[in-house]
Amino acid sequence: MDQGRREKFHRSGQCVVDQYAQYVIVDDIKINSKLTEGEDLADLGGLILAWMAWQDQTKNMQLESRDGFSPEQRFFVGYAQWACENNRPEDQRVSAITNPHSPGKYRVNGLMVNMEEFQKAFRCKVGQPMVRGNRCRVW
């Protein structure tokens, strides 16, 4: 990897580290974003690639809205469903120190705030919680 790409990737990684370091897991315990950095970057890159693949796969298809959700909205809802969880505060405290994965809530919301595609799909406006002014991108 040449120096320019390496620096760009480092900046992208630092953007994600800075973002996740602000998320409170429980009480006043925040995500140890240096511990979760690799997985957080992988999640963001994976969702971007999944979006691109889904767009390519469905480009000539007539997709319909269902249950009040557009096809684009259903893509994001479908992604988010894997991360449903309900953990006790004491488990969250231990996980904050030892787990290299961010809590499910942030493995979803932490990605969506970085995706303009999500914001368009749900018509999010600047100033709303799911819009991040400084979006992090892996590529």
C-alpha cells in the first residue's frame, strides 16, 4: 500500500475511533474504540459493500414497497435485525472492557449515521440524530 493510501486509511480509521469513543454503553462507560476499531471498520466496510452489491443485484428489478417500507428502507431494516440484543448492565460493563465488538446498537446506528444512502432512504434531515456531519468512510 502506498503512503497516500495508508494515510487516508489511517484517517478513516481515526474517524471511526473518534466516533465510537463518544458512545456510552452503560452509566458513564464509553466504548473502548481502540479495542473495537478493527471490527467497527469491518462492519462499516461490509455494509457499504453489501449496499453496493444489493444495488447491483436489483438494478433492473421493479422492487415494491411493503409493510410501509421502501425497498431501500427494507435493506437497512434487514441489516439491523441481526443485532437485536438485551444485555444486563453488569454484562455491558464487562463487555466494554473485554469485547472487541461494539454493542449491537452501535454496530447498527454507528454505521447508519455514516451512510448517506440510509439518510436518503429514511428522509433524515441535518440536525436529526441519525445524521452525522462528519461521515466516516472506509473507502
